[in-house]
Amino acid sequence: MRAAWLLLPALAALAAYYVYLPLPGAVSDPWKLMLLDATFRAVQQTCHLIHYLRLSHHLIVLNYLICTFDKLKSVSSEDIKITDAVFDGVEVRVFEPPARGDESLKRSVVYIHGGGWALASARTSLYNNLCRIMAESLNAVVVSVEYRLVPKVCFPEQYHDALRATKHFLQPDVLAEYSVDPSRIAISGDSAGGNLAAAVCQQLSKDEDLAVRPKLQALIYPVLQAFDFNTPSYQQNMNMPVLPRYVMVNYWIDYINGNYNLAHELLVNNHTALNVGQALSFRARLNWTSLLPPSFQKNYKPVVQATGTAAIVERLPALLDVRATPLLADDATLARQPRTYVLTCENDVLRDDGAMYASRLQRAGVPVTLDHFHDCFHGCMIFTVWPTDFSAGVHTRNSYIKWLDENL
């Protein structure tokens, strides 16, 4: 009995040590975030063990666990018609609000979910709930794209899926089928979905045969570049839940079908060193010393290697492919983009990706709204349902929907 009383405090102390993380004082719901992060880390470590034992790929296991947990949740959709369809070979989920007597056509949002190009689904309750609320709040038809995931496919297949589904929906006869106003369509996505949304918008802007074009793009904490993993936000938030820097680097490696042995070289920017000729022409497009406000730069310094490993880009050309890294697009392409909304969070490694894109779009003459949240973290907008309900999720979601409502 005495041993048990000694063991319990030790276990409690060990659990507290595992859960506790030093977080910035302004972070919303810090203890809840610590618990969420501890859960993620424990699950990821289990999945990596299964991968190490060669029983299955860790991302397949992780996605299976996410979907299994998700089945425990139920999301109400009494007033929204939800149907699954296939657009040019790509699965989608369509959310349609009931018809109103005073209108003939509805506005619409094509939504592309996040998850590091490898996790989640348009059918999970987190995204099902978000798209349902969007459809209700905006009285809009929402098309949620179910693109294929890593490790089943890698870049550029996710991009192709998102592009094919979007172009199919933009056909006049398909829009007519769903009673959508062709002049009031937005392309949107969060995180990796924001990456795909930006890449799709850039490609649509180059398609001269396209009869219908999006009116808006709305990007939620998007990942937009793999050129510099030492921007101020990457340095500031390198250990921040729920997306530490090393995890984002690994997502990139998985997406472009690389090898984890390259992680360290990417982390120190060896792949874009000054002696890497392929990277030189892109450097000015990601010069955060001129693109970011002083409040974002703080006292951080650029990490630019004099000599690096050019073979990395030769083996993985997707690192500099604008379809994978939309922030690398040229000014002419950016000038053709629609009115844009970019949501960023202070406590997020991807904060500067979104802020730099907003800055470059503004310089190219595109109307941009940069909606920055000082107390929020990556992924927060989908965490609005118990037990992963955060005030940050509700605040960011409401701000995002408000902008869409006012501009779409």
C-alpha cells in the first residue's frame, strides 16, 4: 500500500511533465491546448512505432485513428442537404441549404481541407461541421473536396485532384444544376488545403478557356513555401503545438516523396543556399526582411547558408515548383489573383507564409485582407466541437465567415 502511495504521485508528476509546455501568455485556452498536444504526441509516437515495426505506414494508422475517433461524434444537419458526388473522378461532399422563395441562385464556396496533405477528410465531423455552418451562415452551396492523401499518392496528385474537382464545378451546366451564381464563387482552404486553394487559383487565372472564374480566395493559415524554414515565425514557434517545425518539415518530405534523412538539411536551409543555382531566382520573392512588418520580424535574423546541397533540389524539384509552393509565383501570376482573405495566427510556424503572400499580392495590386489573431494557434478554426472546442476556433471561424458574407 505504501508503495502505491509513492507510485501515484510519481506517475502524476510524470504525466504533468509530459503534458506541460511553456506557452506564450496570450495563447487561448493554454491548458486545453497542452492536453490536445500531449494527445497528438502520444498518438503520433504510437503510430511511428508501428511504422518502425513495418506493420503499416504511420500516416495510414494515424488517419485511421482520427477517423475512428471521429465516428464517436455526431453532427446535426437538419436544414442542410448533404450529398456525396464525384467531380471528374474526384470525390466531393456537397452541402446545400434549402431554397428560399426570394432568390433563384446561391453563392458558393469550394473548400479544400487541411491535414498536411496526408490526414483528415471532407467527411470527418470537424470539416463536416465547418462546411455545414458555412452553408447555413452564408446560405451558400459548399463543395468540400476529398482529394487523395499521402502515402497513397504524393505531389502533384493532391493538386491535380483539387484542380480537377474545382474546374468541373465551375462548368456552367454544373453550376446550374446546383443553382449557383457563377459570379459569386470562392475558393478556400486551411493549412495544406490553403496551399492547394492558392495553387488552384493561380492555375485558374492562367486558363484562358475558363468561362467562370472565382470571385474570391480565402486562405486559412496556409502553408505556401518550402524555401525557408527559418522565417521569424518558424524560429519563434518551432516547438509550438499543434504544428512544431520538425512536423511541418516531415509533412513536406512526405508530400514531395522525399526521405526523412533530408530533414536536417531542410531545417537549416541547405537546399536553398547561395550556391544552389536553382534557388537564386526565387530568393527575392521570399525576402521576409522586406515583406513582413517589424512586429513579425522582431529580432530574428535570416538564415542563409553560403554553401549547401544542390542535389536536394535536383532530387526533389517540387521544393521549387510553384504548384507546390504558391508563394514562389511570379508577380504577373499574382496580379491575376482574385480578392483575397488570409487568416494568420501569431503562435503558428506558418504565420509568415500567409503574411508574405498577403504582402506580395498587395504589391501586385490585389485587394487583400490579412486577418491576424494574436492569441491563436495553427489548426484552431476546426476545433469548435467538444472535446476539442476552443474559443480561438469560434473567433477565427466567425471572422472568416463574416468576411465571406461581406465580400462574396
